[in-house]
Amino acid sequence: MPAIIIDPVPPPAPDEPPGPLWKRLAWFVALAVAAAGVTAVVAYALRALPFAG
């Protein structure tokens, strides 16, 4: 199996403009939905834990 090489992306320069608004909002929404989903899965798992045994 070949080695996986990851080239990190450096942070933007201070004078570089930020990315487009739609892309930043899409990342925010995606992370918020993922966080809510993980929280719901953990909450339901913890709620069902006493009935597992």
C-alpha cells in the first residue's frame, strides 16, 4: 500500500481577502448540523443504556 502524503495548506496571508460568503456559511451549516446529529446520537445512546442490560 503506498504511503499517504498530506500537504498542509498554510493559513491565508493577513492581506488576503476571506473566502466567499456562501462557502463560509455552507461550512458553518454543515458543522452545526453534524454537531447536532452527533449530540442526538449520543443522547439517545445514553438514554437507552439502562435498558441494554
